[in-house]
Amino acid sequence: MRLVRHGLVGVACLALAAAAYAQSTAVAVPDSAPVEVAPLDDKPATWGDAKAGQTKAGACAACHGLDGNPADPLYPRLAGMPERYIAQQLAQFRNGERTSGMAALMVPFASMLSAQDMRDVGAWYATQAATSGVADDTVIASGPNQGLKFYQVGERLYRGGDAARAIPACLSCHGPSGAGNPGPAYPSVKGQHAAYVARRLEEYRTGTATAKDAASFNLMASVAKSLSDEEIQSLGSYVQGLHARPAGTSKAAPGH
């Protein structure tokens, strides 16, 4: 087991990601202030206030941790997520557009929030630093990836994709260090619990879109549909250990 520390430099987004960006402009939460936010709320909302969001996120701490870094891998890490992504997901829970996983637990909390509350909560988590876990470096003993360390299967897909299967590199949307993209509200994945990542990828692979604006779901479904179980588990392991390289280093620090 070791930390995965890969500091990649700039990369151009693939056409698939660019198309998703264009589609993602029609979102349920406001993109600038002030705008109307119906059907989420009939009141205008502005960009989130992290200080106000800290108070409003108090009810989230039991599952997601005080700073968005939960100890229990059952719950996703929210620290470092783009504000708009958090707000979008809360809106989908509230509107009954996201029904998988822990949705039944999330709906009562999301239903109490206004559009502005969602932006504030998102702003709070966006200011928090995501911690990272470790990636599995066990050598694969058999199968098509025999001889590779387990996390390297996911690393290969994350960094380079698979052109033969029309799978873009994950970093084209989620960034070299996994920090996400606040513009089209692509989530941060760095340090995310491996079990949660794997579950979400399995949902994308087998599920159908329930959100009204399904561009992001459909993009992920097109990527996940041809992934094997081993690839999904390995991607989860890789991003669990992924984090930005330490400041002042000229190359990725070795794992240990």
C-alpha cells in the first residue's frame, strides 16, 4: 500500500469533455448572481457564503465530517468539491432526481434547504482541504493486467484513457490532481473513498439518468459502460490515494 503522488502538468480537454461542458450550462442552480432559481426556489440566489455555509452544514457533519472528510467510507468526501457541484447534487436530492445510493438519507436534509442554502453549503465545503487515503499497490497475479500493481490499472485510465474503447482520460474533466473543475461543476475526486468511487461508477455503468439535466450522467455512463469490475475497483483505489504534489517539488514525490 502506498500513497499515489502524481503531479501532472497541463492537458487539453478531449472533445467529449468539451461537448459535456457546452451542455452543462443549463443547470438547476444559479451560475451567477443574482438570477432566478426556479424550479429550485422562487427567490434569487447569489454565490455562496462559506461562513454562512459552515453553520448550515452542521447537520452534515455526522456523516461527512466537520470539514467534509468523513472517516466512514460509506459516505463521500465533500471537502474541496466545487460549490456548484455540491449545490447541484443537493438540488437533485431535493427534487427527487437523484435516487440511488444514500438518497433516502439525503432527501430530508436537502428538502430543508433553499437554493441559497445549497450555495452556502457548497461554498463551505469548497474551502476545505481534502485529505487523501492510500492506493493498493498489490501486484495483480492473473488476468489481462497481470504484473501491474493494482492501482496502476486505474492510473492508466485516469491519465491516458483508452482510445480503442473511446474512453477519455479522466483527468480531462477531473484535473491532473483530481481537483475537479468548478466551471462545468465536475467534482473533485482526489482522496475520495475507493468504495464510494466504485459504487458510483457501477451506478453509471448499469443505471439510467434520472436528472432533468442528464448531460453529466450520460457522459459518465458512456465512459463506465465498457469498464470491467477490476478497472472500476482500480480507479477507485487510484483516486483514493491521489493528491497534488507537495509545493516546491519538481516532480511527483515517491510513494511510501
